[in-house]
Amino acid sequence: MKILFTNLLPMERRHLLVREYYFRLIVIVVALGILLLGASAILLLPTYIYLAGSAQEKNAELAHVTATLASADEVNLSARLAALSNDAAAIIALSKKPSVSGSLRTALAVPRPGISLSGLTYTPDAKATTLELRGIAATRDTLRAYQLALQNMPGATSAVLPVSVYSKDTAIPFTITIALKP
């Protein structure tokens, strides 16, 4: 025997019942979600307390290490670092200046027929570096040619020769002062 269930409720009332059913279902799902969220928060509380304590320990250890490094050793280290920085600056400044040996090599590489050199003096100065060449020239023409060659050598700004050296015709002693580029 088959039993037929006939719903005698009007259509608006049936829709209202379905709506109430879904509303209750949503309320139960939300309540279960809130309970689940609360339970997980309660279960995570010990982990949070452990991590907060661990972070405080690490901060205390960092403060201790910082205090240890900020002792007298840091003052000595700062002084040594400042001295090394000054030394590095001095070395960099020296590397930008022309070398003495390079300047001498360049001056001695200039051809000098009829000229015999007897001495040279290198004078470094903060404003201008000079190189003095002393010697004896065979004639006035060879001395003048040598002066012009020194004036045109790389790294030289001028080659000064006093006019008084031209008073002799042969075996002329001279001193040429060459101003070098900084």
C-alpha cells in the first residue's frame, strides 16, 4: 500500500517554510564555523605564547651582543678604521700623481746629441713638480734643440733655460728647469 502525502499548504506558506529552513541551515553553518574558528584560536594560543617568549629571548640576546660590541673594542676599531681610511686616501692621491721614475725615464729618453748630462734633481711640490737637468752642451744650437725637445716631451708644461747660458759658443754649462704636469 502506497501512502500519498499531500501538502495542503498554500504556495506562499510553502515558500516561507523553505526560506526558514534555509535560514536555520545557514545559522547552524555559521555557528559551527564560529565554533571551529574559536577552537582553532584556542589551540593556537600556546604556540603564540611560545613564539612571543622566544622573540623576547632573541631580543635580549641581540641587546647583549650589541652591548658587547659597543665596548672599548669598538672605539679602537673606529680609530683603526679612520687611520686606514686616511692611508687609503693618501695612496689614491699618490696613484694619481705621475711617478718619479716615469718622469725621469721620459726626460732621459729625449734624444740629446752633443749634450752630456752631469746631474738631475727631482723636486715634488704641492703646487708644481719640477725636474732640473744639469750638464754641458757642445754648441748653442744643440742646447736650444734640446730645450725645445724637453719642452715638447709628454708630461712637461715648460722647460726654462736662462738666457745667460748662451754667452759662450762651445762647452756651455747649463741647468734646464722642467715644470711637470700635476
